[in-house]
Amino acid sequence: MSRAFIGMPAFPIAAKEALNNPQLRSNLRHATTTIRDKRARVIAELPDWEDLRLSGAAIKDDVGRHLDRYLEQFEAEFTAAGGHVHWARDAAEANRIVVDLVRATGETEVVKVKSMVTVECALNEALAEAGITALETDLAELIVQLADDLPSHILVPAIHLSRGEIREIFLEHMTGVRDNLTDDPADLAGSARTYLRKRFMSAKVGISGANFMIADTGTLVVLESEGNGRMCLTLPETLISVVGIEKMLPTWSDLEVFMQLLPRSSTAERMNPYTTMWTGAHADDGPKNVHVVLLDNGRTRALADPVGRQALRCIRCSACLNVCPVYERVGGKAYGSVYPGPIGAILNPLLHGVDNGPVERSLPFASTLCGRCFEVCPVRIDIPDVLIHLRGRVVEETHHGVPGPEELGMRAAGLLLAKPGLLGAAQRALGLASRVLGHRSTIGALPIPGWGARWTGARDIPVPPRQSFRHWWRRSHKSELPVSPRAQSQTRSETP
């Protein structure tokens, strides 16, 4: 995990802080609403959208079942085409490989394509420790890097910042920026383009991730919208790509499905402006030294989970973030993870284990379980189902077989509902409590220590009615109540 996320507080603490930032909520609401509305329009154009989702899920599940075979096939094809394949068990090993490859070139500066997996590995920090400067060239990633900030969205890392805030960042941290720079998007983009142009033309080493790997051809694929990726992938003499092993597709024809799913779900475009594909190295075209680092870093751990493994279908489109009511209010930093939002709430605990720390233990609970994330996921990851599964894991590993407050509460409710007499007594007691509370309509935080204080402090519950439905019914329909057989027999015996 990126070192910037190490030591982050559990989700409830971070979310509470984020909720106190009205500018953040305004930025997120505007951005996510715009993206999801555009996405809905372009998806409505495809009558076979659900068939595409089913196909995408089936292809990715096939990859999971035969991942070992496809990885070896990819290695053979990529190597035969002049590329070099490296295997990394974890982030530390991947960073060591990349640092050694850059050092072998003698360069001290690299240009980077936007890549979540390199943030996951904290690659920029590892390069910096080795005396190598990594320059992010995606506009949003560049903004985050210049501000020494954390990304808050999978697709739009600077989504939490306004145009005015971005202008101030450029004026303070970007060399050669005009004093009269405005917050107009075209003006901001133009300044970034000028700043990056010289770096593109002089860079000898490029670093990227990949959206997909294709097993039967040994091909890597990057989809992007700005053109900076094309520059990084074609101009340098050495290209190093760090790719999670789950990014595999079995055949070239499978790519057709995802070329329809990903652009519509991510940027709400029918087709992304730039798609770059390369297979190994070629003497007269592109970089001469081409490397790919195949990264595990917990992916085989996730694959071993029969419920959670579906998270490895993820194609990082961010559609689930844009519809999530929780993400829209707290943003990505509150998740304390490289991968924010609903997918991050399951992917981070799956990769690192729910027992890894407070962030991993809290993330499965960072959801209302409304199900909107599953409805929009282009590869049909049932995120609510995985969240519930992980919540169970957290409870098991936290309480070690000893019933927790939730389980004790459910047991008490089961006993109460099974005994009509007990239920009636409880309802009468609640009716008395409502009279004590007077005219209040809700009950907020209660002075209960421990778990009770946390539960009531986060939610309001309605004041119980002064009489239960059963009591009201008996009083209002007394003459209509059925007479028991025992009472009928007593009545007959008393009749002269």
C-alpha cells in the first residue's frame, strides 16, 4: 500500500472528519452527478448492455479459474516478441525490480502513465529513495502530486478539488506558470501541457500499468483520454509496466467486450480517445527495451476466497463510486485505501486481510448495502454480498467465537418474538418509556458506554408508540375478537 495511506484512521473516524468539509461534499456531489448522468445516457444506447455485462463477468471468471495457464501463455508470447517478464510476489519485490531496471539505464527521471497499481505499491516513494524522480503525466494525478495530496477517486484522483483550488496549486508548485492564469479548464490544461511537453520529449524511461493483458497474443492494453499515455508509452527508450495478475484476458476477441464496457462505465464515452497496445519490443517502433512486472500482492489471497474472488473481475471503471451515497458524502480519502468507494471497501480487505489493521476491519461496514454498486458494475460484482461476507469475517476474527453485541441482540430478539407474553410485556414497557420521553419524536445519542454509545451516536431511532398495535387492536375491536373454545364451553355451562 502507498505509504501515504499507512497509519490512516478507521473509516468512521475519517468519514466524520470529511463530513465537516462542505466544499468537499459540494465538489463530489457535482462531479459524481455529472458523470453518472452521462453514463446512463450512453449505456441506454446499447440494447445488449446486460448481455455484455454477463459476458464480461464470464470472461473474468474463466481467467480466475485458469489464471496460472493464462499467465504462462502471456509470458511465452510476450517474451517471444522481444519483451521481458518479471514476477513479483508483493509490492516490495515489484519496487525492487523497477528500481533496478531504471538504475540500469542510468536515468534519474521517469515519466508515468496513470496507474493505480503503482500507487498500491508506493512505487513513487521507492523511486525517490533511490534518487529517481517520477513525474505523473495524467492531469489529475499531476495535480495530486504537485499538491502532495492523496488521490480520492479511481478515475479522477483530484475530484475533491475545485478549479480555484487547482489554479492555486499550479501557481504555487508548477514552474513557468503565468501569473494571470485563470481557473478556466482549458487554461489549466494548457498550462499543464506546456509544463509536461519538455519532459515527454526528453524522457528515456516510461512507467505504466495496463488495463488489460491478452494471453494468446502477449499484448498489453492501455485506455486513456488525454494523450499523455500515448506519449509515455511510445517516446521513451525503456518502458516498464507494472500490472496486477488479474488484468488478464484469454483471447484477443475477448477485448471487444471490454472495449464497450469500460469507456461507457468510466468516462461515459462510447469510445475512449486513445487506446495503445503493444506486444513485446520492435526495432523500428516504440521503446527498444520493454518490461512487464506481473504483480500478485494479495491477489491469490483474494482468489482463494470463494465469495470475495469476484472482486478480481474489477476493471477499475469507478462506476460504483459515482452512484454510492456514502462515497458522495465523504470522498475517497476517508477509505484510507488506494482503492476507495464500494470496490475499495471489499478489495482492500481481500488483498491484505481483514485482520491487517483498523482500516481493513472497518471498510466492510462503510456501506448502506443499497445495492446501487451492483446495478452499475459492468462485470456484475455483487459488492453488497461480498461486504456481508467480509463483515462476518471481521466478527469471527474480532470476537474469536465469543458472541458480540450484535449477535447477543439478535438472540434476545429471537427469544422475545418467540414468546407472545414476553413480547407483550416488552411492548408495555416501551409504551411507558415513550410517556417519560414526552413529545420527542426521535431518540439520539444515549449515555451508554462502549458499543451502545457508538451505535446510538451514529443514528436516530423513532420514539416507540405509547401503545402497541396489538393493544390498540384489542381496545378498538373488542367486540370483534374471536372467542376461545374454552371461553365458549364456559359460557354454555353457565347457561340455564
